[in-house]
Amino acid sequence: MADPMEMQSKASAIAEAQTSKHVLDIVEAQLRRLGATHILVTGLPMPNRPINGLVHRFRWADDRAGGIERAEIDVEDSALMLGLMRNRAFLWDVTAGDVSHSELFASLGADTRVVVAPVTETHPFQALVLGGGVHLEASSVDLSNLELICNAAFRRLIDLGVLSVQRPGDLSARERRVLELTALGKTASDIAGLLEISQRTVHAHLQNASAKLNASNKTHTVVEALRYGQIRL
């Protein structure tokens, strides 16, 4: 368990880092300290968008192939969805069912464990830090410390200009505002009056947002906007 002084030292090291490699090395070291042998540090793509350009560190040996490092991530891999499940870091026990639906988990193997640290302090940008291993262990304090380090790391990557908080497929400011008001129960007529636009324009914003989020109806659009950090209530 890291003591407060050690965590303060790591946070300071991240804040003072001048390269993305230095930042990511600190994150990786924290994961390996918990027993992680597999490392993934990546931004999370919007629906129907590629993950290319969002992956910052990927050290994921395929144990089925004699430990050869994987070179690519399938944007549809279910392991990535763990980053959208919760707002706090948590442990996940990999099951046979997980392995059948995820190449990342299949590479790691069943009866292993991953630590999942969603990055939520770079709104609307979302990211995921994932560490896997057979002997991985993390207490509640370890998870809290990992959260702090991962959020600090991504803030520093933004400060360094390594990544932008804007993701391909993000909603526009007006689309977000229309969805926020929709989520609060406002009708198209209400929204049109509040924003001083036509009802036709309100519906156009809703349709555009629905297409970007791959949603099937208005309610689904609101749910997906919340899940992908596009709106907050």
C-alpha cells in the first residue's frame, strides 16, 4: 500500500513530466506494482468510430501465442466497455464468458483478473486504464490511488498537447444542450422557446445526436449521451 507521501511524489512527478513516455511510465509502474502483467492505456472512442490514435500504451501479450505482444485492438472488444460501466476504479474477475467475447480477455486467459480505472476528470473525453494478471490484487486504497494517478496522467497528456479532449463523433455544444433539456423532461416546444430556435431545428439536433450515438430513439439517445460523457445532469 502506497503511503500519502509516495502518492504526492508520484502526482508531482506526473505534473512535472515533460514527455508522454514519462507520464505513461508512472502509470505502468503503478499497475505493475499491483501485479499487472498486461497494460492498456487508451482513450475510449465514440460509437462507430475507430480507436486509432487514442491508444497511448498497449503491452498485452497473447498467452495463446507464446507471449507475442498484440499489435491491434478491435474497437468492438467488450473489454473496452468496462471503462463505461462505472466512474470509479474496480477489479474484474475474467470468466470463460468474458474470454469468448473479448480478444483482450482471451489473450489474458480465464481465471485471471483485471483492474479497471475509468478516467472521468477530462470531460467530455473518456479514457480507460486496464491492467491484467494472474496474481493481480488491489485494496480499496490501491484503487483510489490508481484513480488519482490515472486522472492526473491524462490531464498532463492534455497539457502536453499529446491528446485533445475532442473526440471524433462528439456532439456539438447545441446538440448537448438540446439533449440536456430533453433529459430534464422538456418538450421540443419548450426547448425551442428556451433556445430561441425552431422546433424543426430542435428535432434536427436530436436526430444528429441520435445518429452520432447510434441510438434508436430519443430516450436511448439521452442514455447513450450520459454513458459517453456527452451530457451531465
